[in-house]
Amino acid sequence: MGRRSRRIMSEQLKEEIARELGVYDTVKNEGWGSVTSRHCGNMVRKAIEIANRSK
């Protein structure tokens, strides 16, 4: 499986959602790899919610 040529979520949107969910400090200090899978799932759920609102 090759790398995707485009990102699903922009870096700006990911950071905005991370701030909203209270995990941005973790991202800023330790990187995205330190965000728990639970928080990642919550971020995806929030991104889907935002996408559905914009339809």
C-alpha cells in the first residue's frame, strides 16, 4: 500500500480539534505519537461531526 498523496485532515484542523479535546499540550510537547488511541478516536469522531455539519 503506497503513501497517500493528500492528507485527510489538515494539520490546522488536527491542532484545532486537539485543543478542543485538551490534548494539544501533549501534541506540542511530545508529538502526535504520544496521543492515546482513545483520544485519536475522539479526534476522528469530532472531525466527522465537523464534516457532516459543513454538508
